[in-house]
Amino acid sequence: MAEVREFTLPDLGEGLTGAEIVRWLVEVGDVVAVDQPVVEVETAKAMVDVPCPYGGVVTARFGEEGTELPVGAPLLTVAVPAAEGAAPLVEGDGASAAGGGSPAAGGGPAAVDGGSGNVLVGYGTSAPAARRRRVRPVPPTTASGPGQGLADGIAGGSAGGAPTSVRGQVAGSGPVTANSPVTGSGPVAGSGSNDANGANNAVAGRSLAGTRPVPPATASAAGPVAVISPLVRRLAREHGLDLRELRGSGPDGLILRADVEEAARAAQVAQAVEPARPSQGAAGAGRADARPAEGQRVVVRGVRGAEKLARSRREIPDATCWVDADATELLAARAAMNTAGPKISLLAILARICTAALARHPELNATVSEGEITRCSDIHLGFAAQTDRGLVVPVVRDAHARDTAGLSAETTRLTEAARSGALTPAELTGGTFTLNNYGVFGVDGSTPIINHPEAAMLGVGRIAAKPWVHQDQLAIRQVVQLSLTFDHRVCDGGTAGGFLRYVADCVEHPAVLLRSL
């Protein structure tokens, strides 16, 4: 017998209460394996492919693309075959359409253990990973709908012993179609009718979904997309390609990365000879690239969601102090380091200065939540990174324990991951202090909004040649403006000023850092 299990949106990271559905990776009726990504969601932090901990046939999906769901809301339901050692999947004496026998006899797909070895925050494993068995997706062979292979295995033989399709009986009781709505009280309705004998569609005399009502869902007539790799899906989305229109060159028509890249090149050639057309921004085709027309309303959500920023501005009594510093010697020190070894980024040097300053002024390495200040012993340094989807703040864990070269390597890795959309929620949460280098935008100063629940943020403007008094002489020097925005509840202006002055001293005289090495 099959059992339908509900998969809910897991907790994807610290402080994340929900996510937006960006793209469904499966259709109703598709066969899914344990830990297979089934939906791509966007949180306030990053894009995440969410794997399903169950293997079986997808019976329902909840929410359209663009819908925001809270943590714990149902995502989909999966009809899971009987567990190992339980009764056979099929109650009937007919032959399996896939191989002339019942799944228990080896004529259909193997049973799938309901447990998952993959763990996301919010749900765990229900069985040891060593016992996990996967079901290989089988392409549809008839016009009855996607997910034919495993659906046939679950359906088993009909009363007359003839091979069955996806409309075959589940547990020998009635037909089930790929677009069957599953109610919480009894029969699984097909396309508005039952079998020839008028029997209700039920699994072992009970509802597939148990006690939770499941709204009807429709399956795509085109069948499942032959894609396994999330990278292939991401590349297709970035290039605005519909995977259902591509023909895969891999085994059984599997769409490979080379297929997407070839289609992207062909699309570029077509755009070169045809007039540019405005982006339609259709559901399932990715974000619209065209700028909104005048008067058009755009919903605030996803990475650009303003709730966290609004909360920071609403709750934090912030103050900002700033100072100009001569960065000429800092640039010279960086050039000397780069001639002696691997390239060191300016951001990494500034990060090293931050960790030294926070060691001297630990009051600012803190978080404030529910009126309680928590001073952190470890420094998890966040830094602002601009991406095509907006501003994100990756976090360098244990920044205080890394040298300058280590900070440079980690910030480079996280920046590349941010721009490719590959950051995980764990890499975007848990920061204790943020470094914001807005000088890359060609501006001198800013009063940034503190990254709640942190207590402070250091801002760095552009380094530009300016007149400067150096050794009692007027000279052209490389000058940078530094600003510190801090929560006035964690310290007063004296502490904030001392922190910023130490940072400026390190910028002007990098040898000052030798004291903290």
C-alpha cells in the first residue's frame, strides 16, 4: 500500500520565517527520489534548492511561483511506497505494466525508504541513511500523464489482470490520475468519475492525505523535464530559457549543461539579428529584466524585501561618526604584500583591521534582541556584496582566527558564490559585525542601516586623490572617509570614537597592526 506524506517548508536558516517560491522543479505525477530538489525558493538571504526527504509520486503541490509561504506551510505531498518489510505495494493479481509482475516480485520499481539522509533545519531524518533506496525517474511511455513508471508500480495490476497505466488502481480500489485532487476525507477523485464499478478511489480504505485537505493540482501535459542538475536549471533561468523546449543530448534525453549553453548561444545570435523585445516576466521564466514602466507597481519581496531594514530603522537608536584618513601607506603595503605572494584584496586588509579593532572594543561585537545585549566572543564578520539580485551580506566565520591571506581567500570565495546565487543560508546568517565597502560605487560617505540584530557597521568610502597636509606640507594623498554606525544602546560615543580612531590609525599606519599579530 502507498502512503501519502506531506512535506512542509523547512526552516532554512537563522531568523528566516518564510520563503518565496521561485520555480517548481517537479510536476504533479512526477517521480521523485529521496533528497531530490523539488522547488527553488528565495529567502531574505539567498536562493535555495529545497530537497524532499521522501521518494515516490508527487500527488499535489501548494503555491504558485511567486507565492510567499511561511515556514511550516505545506509544499507538496508524495505518495510513498510501502516501507521495507511491510505489505506489498499492490493488492491485486494483475501484471505490472513496467515488467509483467508486481514490484515485490521485481517487475516494478524498488520500494523507497521514506527516510531522508539530507538534513535541513526544521526537518530531519526518519531512517538511517544507510538503508535509503532511491527510485530512478522513468519517462512517461503513454499519454496518461507524467510519472508513469512509479505510478504503475504503485497502481499494480487491475482486477482483470491487464496492464495498467497511471489511471490504474491504487491498492486495488480505484483509478488515480496525475491531476487527481486528494481530499482529506475519502476518495481520490479522478477526472470527475470513478471506475466502472463505481468504487471510490482510496488507499486501503483511507484518504491519501490523511486528515489534511489537499487542494486539486494539475499536471503538465508535457511531462517532466529531463533535468537532474540544479546548475543546469540555474543556467537556463539566467539565460531566460524554457527547459521544456530543449532537447537533451544525455542518456534518455537528459538535458546537460552543454545543451543549455548551446541554446543560450543560439538565442544570442537570434537577438543580434532580430529587434529586441521587452521582457514579459512570465511565471516560470525568471525575473523580468526590463525596467518597470512609469506608474507600474512592484511588490517588495525576496532579497529586496524591506522588512528587516524597516525593523532595524524602527528599533535601533543608531548614531554615526566618521573621519577622513590618509590611505596612501595602506595601498603601498598592499602592493608590497602582493609582490611577495598571492594577491591580497583591499577588503581583506580592511577586514583584518576590523577584527583587531573589535578585539580592543568588544562592546561593538554584539547583537541586540528583545532588549538584551549579547556580547560575542567570536567575530563572525559580514561584508556587503552587490549581486544582480540585490545586496547580500555573506559572513566570514571566525574572522578573528584568520590571517590576512585567509580572509582574502574566504571573502573572494563568498563573493563569487553570492554573484552566482550559490550561497547557503548558513553563509548568510550569524554575523556579529558588518563591513560595508560602498566606495566601489564611487561615493565618499554613507549612513548605512545596521544589519539587525548586529550592533554596528563600518562603512568605507572610495579612496581618491585629494589635497592633504602630510609632514607639515600640502601634498596629494590617497584619502578615504570611514564611518561607523552603531547602536547607542551598546556603547556611548567615546567607545565608538575610539574604535573608529583605531581603524583610521591602522589605515594611515599599517604597522600599527603588528601590535595585534
